[in-house]
Amino acid sequence: MLKALSNIFKIPDLRRRVLFTLGLFAVYRIGAFIPTPGIDSSKLAQFFDNIAKSQGGTLFGIMNMFSGGAMRRLTVFALGIMPYISASIILQLLTTVVPYLEKLSKEGEMGRKKIIQYTRYGTIVLSIIQSFFVSVWLENPAHFQGLQIVQLPGWPFRLLTVLTLTTGCAFIMWLGEQIQEYGIGNGISLIITVGIISRLPSALYQVGFYLRRGQMQPFILLLMVIIMLAVIVAVILITQGQRRIPVQYARRIIGRRVYGGQSTYIPLRVNQAGVIPIIFAQSIILFPATLAGLMPSPFLQSLAASLTQGGLLYFILYSGLIIFFSYFYTAITFNPVDVAENMRKYGGFVPGIRPGKPTAQYFDFILTRITLPGAIFLAIIAIFPQFIGAWLRIPYLVASFFGGTGLLIMVGVVLDTMRQVESHLLMRHYEGFMKKGKLKGRR
């Protein structure tokens, strides 16, 4: 591993890409500390600290995590990359129902560029809408336990906030695209990961504070480390787990050339939907609590109270939503009928299965079976921090690194980045990260 890391800086192109990526990370973190004009950042941070003590159950808590704490201080990057994620998901869902977008998705590189352009437009529109509601939300002290967050409320503040936050979101989107093109790894995913990892020093400080005051025993700390390592290993296994469906292509003779005849496979992932089901489920289950904070309705207050994190109804509904969205998003992203039809066109078939509709039914049967354990695992990982926090009596900021959205994103992005770095190393005849138990990206 250490040798592979040293080899990275021996390859000029790879070294340039890594240093470029690290430089843009620094720019992103600097922007996360530039405050939005007209905001009392200290009072806003105090409000978010109070939310964190009660397990942070609002959508603003999710935005704060994805923005690396920028929402807590309402900096120019307060919206983070969430509008881009939302726009990407919306475009992906619309691709399955809008014929024009479906046609674009099948047009190769040109179609992909068009969809990316529409995603950018959608990001700007969502940023304007979200930033306007954030500005209105900030102006009312009743939303912040009586704290006056905005010094001079009114339309000038709202317009300035919309302009600032929308520009910040567009700049983050541009940073991600630059990393994607000139750096290493998936730019947007890496920016999210950097934001999540930026919370680690605060979590370590809280652990040290508890140890110094005697509120946490060294044995508990050792147990936490063991549990965290076990959870990370389990997440890696599920993230990398896949069912390989063997595919044989018939040999065809066209003129004097022979085409096909090779064997390959179609990988069906155990966790085909990734972290999206948890994001969907969190957004839905925390929506009543967010509305209850914005509109003092007795019905919303009682509904939010019944869905408090740690309650039985919360766990049941949250787990059920994750399992549902796992199947829903998998059905959106993987169409067995299209895959079977493309295989039939190019002379491919699954041994023992007839081409066409029987192949599509076979894919659907396999995908339904392997999605269930992946969905159950996602549900367990999502609620695991709640149990760890209650069992070991540790703050939620620390417990959040034992599972949930943050851990899944970090593990997935690190694995993907390692694959890309390893491909560069192996292409130039350097040894990769692991000699045994190779990464899935290596052949």
C-alpha cells in the first residue's frame, strides 16, 4: 500500500492529477468558511448545535452534512452540492418517462453531454428556489428559538442571499467538473466525501473531551474502534458484492472476418441503488419535522413528535422506506427488458436461457432476489448509528461515523478513486494497492 502511494508521485501525469485535485479541495474548504452577508453566524451555529444534541432531525441537518458544516455557518457554500444531486436524480427519473430524454440517453457521448447540460440548468433552478426559502426561513426568529439570525431582514437580504448561495452552488458544481476532467476520481462524489470527512476532527475532539472528563472509558473507545472497523469491512463487502451472470456471444462470419464467440458476464450488484434509498428515506421521514419548525401547526407538531429519531415508529417507517426505494431505484436504473433486447441484437445469450423475454424475466428474478439482502443491509446501516449512540452513550456526531449515509458515501468514493489510481499504476507497469484480493476494477 505504501509503495503504491509512493509510486503515484513517480508518474508525472498521475502526480499532476492528484495535486490538482488536492488544490481544488483546498479551494472548496476555504469557501466553506466565507460567511454570507447579513448573517449572525455565531447564533446560527448555536442553533445547529442545539439541533445536533437532539439527533439533528431536520432536512437542514442533512444539508449541513453534505456541505461539510457550511450550512451550520451559512457560508457561500451553504447549499453544498445537494441541488446538483437532486437535479441529477430528477433527470434520471425523468429519463424513464420522457421519450426525448430516453432517446438522448441512448445517443452516446452527445446525448450524455446534453443531459449533463440539462442537469446544470436544473441545479441553478433548484439552487434559486432553495436559497430563497432559506433566506425566508432565516428572517423569522421563531424558527431559531428566538435568536435573531438576520441583522437587516427584507427583500435586499433575500435577493443577496439567493445570488450568493446560487453562485456558491454553481462554483462547487464547476469544481466537481474540473476534478472529473483534470483530476482523479468522481469530482462531485469527492467533494461530498471531503465535506463529510471534514467533520471527523470535531468528532475526535468530542471523544477526547469525553475521555478527559472520565465520561468515556478507554475500553469503550477500543470497542468503538473494533465496531467501526467491522462496519467498514461489512460496507466494503456489500458495496463490492455482485452476482455475475455469464453471457455467451454467438460466433458470426461476415465476409472473411469472424465476430463474437467470446464469453463475458453481466455484473448485477447487491447494492445496485447505492446510497440513494437512504437519501430518499431521510428526506421523506424528516420532512414533517422540517415543516413543523417552519409552520407551528399542532398536527405537524404531533406528527414530527411521533417520528422522533429513536422511536419505534421511526425505525419501522425509516427501514421500510429504505427497502422500498432500494427496489424502486434499482428498477429505474436497470431495465432487464432493454438489457435482454441489446444482448439479442448482438447475438448474446445466457447459457440455458432463451433470448428475448425469458432472458429479461431471468434478469428480473435474479435482481429481485439479490436486491433484498442489499436493501436490508442498507436499512441496518442507516439505523445503526442510533443504536450505537444510545448503547455507548456517545454524541450523534461521533456515532454518525458508524454507519448511515456518510459512511456509505466515503467507502464507495474511496473504492472508486482507488480503482482509478490503480488503473493508472498498472497501465504504466507499477504494482497497484493490493497484490492479493485485487480491486474489482483490475482484470
